[in-house]
Amino acid sequence: MFAVYASSFSSDDPLSGLVVGERPDPEVPDGWTTVQVKAASLNHHDLWSLRGVGLKEDSLPMILGCDAAGLDEDGNEVVVHAVVSDPAWTGDETFDPRRSLLSERHQGTFADKVAVPRRNVVPKPASLSFEEAACLPTAWLTAYRMLFTRGGLKAGDSVLVQGAGGGVATACIVLGRAAGLRVWATSRDESKRSRALELGAHDVFDSGARLPGKVDAVMETVGRATWSHSIRSLRPGGSLVISGTTSGPQLDDAELTRIFFLQLSVVGSTMGTRDELASLVQLLDATGTKPLVDRTLPMDQAPDGFAAMAEGDVFGKIVFTR
């Protein structure tokens, strides 16, 4: 079958290990099923995989891609949940120490077909296209869990979203507005600030700019570059929810004094559950909210999408179609 896969690793030139070609059809263990992929979206996880982060040499070649929407074996339109937990695990699968994402231990979604556990298939509503639904399982699910499960935000609360433009940040803006939050966003790029306003942010600011007030929570995916600003933007008792560190994991100043004095909470958040994905899909269906797609490319042009993400030339999700 057709597939886009990693054949080697390179930290300096990750795209050198990206191959567009043929791979065997997926193996389907007991309790698993196959989904015919109609659309799959690109994540930073896929670029990190090409650098050898989270993926072992003996796993190569590995079909990349965590997210997909398509048709199940009965022809039903479905969304694929990307978190694969141990079959014996019960409860929130994001806490399973043996969990993985598709394209880590199991072949990914950038292919004609993908094999997944039967419990990882969620019905896709007619209100969402395959391209829109393919945006949800990683970035949008991460944003949903950050805002509502880990952040505990509700209508009327205020939130600052750092780094408008990235997939998770974009989703936080759209979902926050749809849920009745007061949404502020930051970006170094003026055009991205303008786009954030179009998406529903109530106000936008240059990265690091002084805000007109404090917020209940900050959604943080950038890390080192915005950490101090995030901490200083919170009201006493507020929460910083972090799900990524795209600017690097090391901090020059963790702002510990401010954290304990103002009784701030720093909350980690990773992906989401199958039930949260189903709730996210229902929220979008009920409100008519749509994921933002930056561009759609045929899957055989996947290297162009990877190059755009590597250069940071993205606002929203890059989606590959079959």
C-alpha cells in the first residue's frame, strides 16, 4: 500500500529520512480493526520522529502520522484516536505507563490503511469533513483536555493562549471562544495576531507584552521563551497548563517565588482520552465550530507539508488526503 514513512533519523536534516513509497498492508491483531484513511493531519510529533525522538532505530521503517479520519470496515465514517494503551489498562489511558501514540510502536496513519484497537474508533459526524475531522485526535484533543479537563475552565473564565499559530494554540483559541471563555492570545508575528482575532480571540498581544489584566489560566505550549510571561500573566490562584516546550525545555528562571507566593498551579497535560475525543467531536458538531486547516495536500506531496512545518510557515493544521 502507499505510505509516507521514516527510513532513518537526522537531527540536522530530519527530512532526509522521509520516504514516499510502498509498505506492506498493516497487521491486524485480535481486537483491532482497519480504517481506510481519507485524510490525516501533520503534527510536530512527526518531525520529532524523523529526528529520532520517541522512535527507536529497530522500529524503522515506521509509517508516520498520529491522526486520521476515514472509513471503518463497515463503511462508517470515523475518527481515529491516536493513543494506544495496554489492553489490560482501565481508566484514563493517558496515565498508562505503557501507552504510545500511533507511529511510535505501531505503524501510523500516513498510508492507505491504518490498524487500530477497535476501541480507538470514534464516529465522525456529517457536519465535519474528513479533512476537518483529521485535525482532531492530537492537537485539538490536546487543547480540549488542557482547557476543560486539566484547566477546569468554564464559561466566563479568562485564558491567555501563548504562541498563536501552532496547531494546539489555534485549537485553544477556537475552542475557548466556542465555550464562552474570554480569550487573549500572543504571537511575535503581526499576521498571526490578526488571524487569531479572526478565529475568535477577544484581543491579541505581541509576545511578552504587558497585558491589561490578569487571567484565570494560561495555555502554554512554547516553554522557555514565554514561561516568565505566562507566570506573570496569572491572577493569584491561577493555573498554567503546559503540554509542550517548542522553544526548549530548559528555563533560565522558573519564577518559583512568584508561583508559591501567589499560590499558582502549574499543571501538565498530555493528549487526551477516547471519551474526551468523543466529547470534542460532539462539541464541534453541536456548535458548528470547525478546525482551522492551513493547507490540504495530496499525501504524495507530504514532503512539502513537512518542509512548511519545519520552517514554521503554518497557521492551523496541514492535512494530507488520499
